[in-house]
Amino acid sequence: MKVEILHIDECPNWEEAGRRVRIALDEAGVSGARIDFRLLASPEDAAQVPFSGSPTILIDGVDAFPGGGRTTDLACRVYYTENGLAGLPSIDRLRLAVTGGTGPA
């Protein structure tokens, strides 16, 4: 499994996204998954990848939370969570994303 976090420099959530993804992977028992970070510095960079705002979390090249709509705007992303809108998905939702929706929530 390859995990990539697409982010912009101005977004404060990308580092915490990496921490949460690592916790979700560990809790799901997914060993050997590497987390890569890709800084998008221009709209042209964003146009080359499935970017839906920062941070966008890709699992094997696919947005782990589809429905955000692709954008070339260098802006932060908003996620729907159990507690309303937030700048990051919860660890529980990330664990479901990395296991393909299987396992405990």
C-alpha cells in the first residue's frame, strides 16, 4: 500500500494528517506502508494529481475520501467528520479508508 499526502505549504493540517494516517495504519495492522508527502507549490502542480485541497490523502493513487472534487486552487480542504466539518478526517475514518471499509470503526 502506498499512501501519499498532497499538501500546500500554508495549510496547517498536513503534518497532523501524516500522524493520524500512521496511527490508522498501525491500528489496522497494515505493515510496511510508507507515507510520502508532496508539496504542491502552484496550480500547475495541483493539476497533475487528484488534489481536492490540502491535505488530500491518496491510497494507492486514489483519494481516500472521494467527493471533494478536484481543484487547482491552493487551499485547505474541509472533511465531513463524526463531529461536523474539520480540517482532517478522524483516525476512525482513516482506519476504515486504509482497510477498505473493513474492520472495527
